[in-house]
Amino acid sequence: MHISKKLALAHEQNRPTFSFEFFPPKTAQGVQNLYDRMDRMHDLGPAFIDITWGAGGRNSQLTCEMVNAAQTHYGLETCMHLTCTDMEKLQIDQALRLAYKAGCSNILALRGDPPRDKEKWEAKDEGFKHAKDLVKYIKTGYGDAFDIGVAGYAEGCDDNRDVDVLIDHLKEKVDAGASFVITQMFYDVDIFLDWVKKCRDRGINVPIIPGIMPISTYASFIRRAEWTKCNVPSEWYKALEPVKNDDAAVRGVGKDLIVQMCRKLLDAGILHLHFYTMNLAQATRMILEELSLTPETSGMPLEKPLPWRQSLGLNRRDESVRPIFWRNRNTSYIARTADWDEFPNGRWGDSRSPAFGELDAYGIGLKGTNESNIKLWNKPKTLREVTELFVRFLNGQLDRLPWSEGSISAEANIIKEDLLKLNKRGLLTINSQPAVDGAASDDPVHGWGPPGGWVYQKAYLELLVFPSMIETVIERLNANKNLTYYAVNNQGKLLTNAKDEGPNAVTWGIFPNREVVQPTIVETVSFLAWKDEAFRLGEDWAKCYPAGSGTRKLIEAIMAECYLVNIVNNDFHQTSEIFEVFEGLEANDLDKVFTDEPADSHTNGTRNVVSGDAPVSEIEQSLTSGEQRRVPFQTNGTALAG
């Protein structure tokens, strides 16, 4: 959505909004950490973010990649900076194509600073001399596809301190097609408001967004003020000088000063604030909380159009249905389906798509470095130690597991005790949701969609089940007419009581003047695609540890022998019925230790938790005939005990 339209809508509602600026980090680890931070800051509710562009196009490829990730994977409305200094038209064209393909519909068109190794600015052959030239070029090539913003300078810029001349230049940029203005940072609100009045008197009527720079340390505050040559009120120095050597105190005092500044802007009718985050979250978060602009402090929950994070990619904005298996791995799902050709009727695409193939695309594999993952999950040597990791995750003491990109959801608290009991008994839960029999669409835990609606969901459970338990589990599932299940092992052996391959809605909503919306489903083909990824994630976890280590052999054995099982209770009034299926079932030998020794050559490198005395039987259900038959369970060695 165009930023100018977002701002106009918020202004009609007299609702304050805000946005964040980020810049491309210099290291790969810095990029990944920034993605994590952007994902968390999404929950603060920014109207949009913008991502900067290096002088002369430095880091331009990374900027384009970050724009694509923010739009497509994280669902953040994104504005891409684009500078014309030392840039050829070919580079501009490529950047615009990539932005458009990513679904980015907002560009901040800047002249920009010269590269650090250039003493003075010079235009490239057939290049652009001024930002207004870039604005005209974008308008000519793309029409209204992009909403174009430009920079404003209330206190002058490096090469021109004449504010009145700069206002004339700003008017030329707006006349060329710019539809909003973002200003350079400032600390004196009176100077800014006087400048805004001059702009309005000059006929500049587009939204003017103030640039706000939070204060993290005294040194950075002084450095940035001197760099921009902006006026700093004397009382600010008086407040900060006594605590300048205490970073925590500076951040606290700085927060109060910036909050006072923002309140003065809001009182003056400036309803949108743009924060130069410097890729840091805490200082900006503190300001927003003090201003009561976050969902938690404002009393207004973050709007959720759907129960999962919606993508803003070019072909995904109308997507309204998604398999539940990727609930905890939004980035992975988006990456897998990026090349699907169709989203008919806003659905998630053709399940026969070749996107179900390779798993090596960005976002599919395990997150984090081996070192960071070992630090997070330690070195379990027994099944009990693995279950303890899952228990810690459910208790909010672990940020993530291999099958989850983030922490446990709030609604899991409703079934937390049941989940804890399963995991403590060696049944490892990956995904779940309680039944909801009509919650208001603005419910802070279950709500989604427009106001005035009611949302429903069936109880859902997905977990890893050891082969010696699978026969009992399947028998109990088949005996309950309310339960639909799929179970598959790493070799692809599928067990199910589903009558056909059609989708089973597990979440739906009823809204005024709309058809029933069913945004989350379970169906066969997508589950088999998820199966590949789910087992791959466990195998990647094992590979964090050295070959031959007890931890690696333990996790490899779990992945080689367990079934991935998902269960839907089609009676959406029932939450606990799913858990009754597992009553009395518990893994044997939870404390069997996997030692750091070479794998036995007869087990193809797989070490087992326990040695069983007899082969384990299972039920294999034919998808075509629906008949059941018992066959021996085959594995690379003796089956894991359940």
C-alpha cells in the first residue's frame, strides 16, 4: 500500500502512526541479526519501514535483498531508498525492477552523498544530477506503481544552508511527482514547525514526516548533532551532560527528551513519526511505550488481517489460505512457494507446484550457526534431555526450537499443561492450537480479521511419535470419529484416515458482509511437503554436532525412526480430546545415554535409544483402498522405544 494513502487514512481517523529506518549491515551475521530484530519490531506495529541505499550504489544488492525479505517474508510495508549520486541508469533500472518484483510500492528518491572516496559529487554519463530528475524518471517508467518520497531539510544540508532555497527545491521535487517528505533528524521542534509552515505557504501540501533520532549514548548524540549541524536546545545539554558517562542513564534521560519532543509534534497535528533506529530496538521501543503507541500500551491490539503473518509480496497480498504446518515457520513457507505461478481466488496455490522440490532455498534450513545452536540447545545425550528442551520452550525459557522460528504463542497457554505432560513422557510436540468456539475478532489472543467478526478453530496437534507407540496411537485415532490424522515417517510411509486429498479447514472466521473465510487448512500434498522440511530440520540440528558424538547420533536416530503425526479434532467444541489419545503412553529408557563413540557399522551410522527385543508392527493404510494391514517396522537398526 502506498505510504501517502496509509498516512491519509490514519489522519482521517486522527490516529498517530510511526515508522522505522534500517540500514544494510556489513556482515552476514549482522544481516541475520537485523532480520530477527525487524521481525520482532513488526510487533510494535509500524506503518512502514525504510531501508537505506549506500552512496554510489554500495550495498545496493543487499538493500534490494533486504527489501524483498521485509516485504515478502516478514510482511512489513517497505520503502526503499534510492540515490542517484554516482549511479548509472542501468543500476537505477535494475533496482526499480527488483523493488517492483518484491511488491515494494514505495521509493524514497534521494540525490544522496558521494562515495567516501570521491572528493566531490559528479553525475554519471546519462545519469541524474538532482533528486527531482530521479522522481521524474520513476514516474515516466512506472506511473503510479510507486509512491515516491523525497528528503526535506528544516535546517539546511551539507552543501546548502539556505533553507528558503531548499524549500524551492523541495517544491520542484513535489511538482515532479513526489507524494510525501521525510525530514533529516532534528531536535528543536519549534524550528521544524516553522519550516513546515513555510513549506505549506509555498504550496507544498503532501505529508511531511519528521525524522526522529533516539538517543542511545552521549557520544553518538553529539556526533550526529554535529554531523547534521542541527540545533540542540540548551536544556538538552544540561540534562545529558551530568550522566554522559552512564549509557543506561543517558538512554533514560534521552528517552524523556525525545518523548517530550514527540508529544509536542503530536499536539501540533503531526501524526506520523519516523524513527532512525540505527538498527537498534531498545531506545525506540522505550519511546513508543512511553507515548503509549505500541499495541500493549495503547490498548489497541496489533491488527491481524489473518491468523498468520501475511506476506506483502507482489503476488501474495491477496493470499488468504495457508497450510497450518508452516504456522511457526512463516519465512520458510514464503520461500518454498515463491515461484508458484498462481494464487487462484486468493488461495495458497496449486499443491502440484514444483515448489515442493528442493529444500536448499533461503529460509528453509535450520536457523543460526552451529556454535549458536549448541549454546542454545546444549548437548543432549539422552531422550529425557531432549524432552527437557521442549519443556523449556513451552515454559518460555527458550527462544526457539528447530521447528519454530520464534517463541511459543500466547494461545498455547490454554493447552500448556497438556503439552507439558506429553513432552515429559517423550512425545515431542511441534505445533498445536486449542479449539475456539467463537471468539471476537478483536480478541487479543485468538482474534484476527476485521472488527465485528467471530473466529473459530479446531484443536490441532502435531508431534513426533516413536514407532513402538504408533500402532496404539493409530488404533485410538481410528476409534474416534471426530479425529482426522496424518502420520508419516522419514521414508515417506503415510498413514491416514482422510477420505480424500481435499483440504480440511482448521481455522475460519465469520465477518459482516463477507463470505466465510478459512485461512488455515490441512491437506495431504502440503503435509508431505512439510514432512520433508520437518525431518530436514531435525537432521540439520544433528549436524550442528560433530560426527560420532552422542548428541548427533541421538537426534539422527529420532529423525530416522519417529513418525510425524498431525491430528485435527473436527468437533471444534473439544480441546482435550486429542490429548486423550496419548493417555498411558510414555517413552521407555528416557535416560539411555548416547556416548561419544564411533557408530556401529551394522547400523549405517545410526545409534538407537534402546534395543528392542522384537520388531515393532505398524498400521499402513492405503490411500486408494482405505484398507489396513500390519507390516514389520523396518529401520537402520533396532527401533526406538516408545
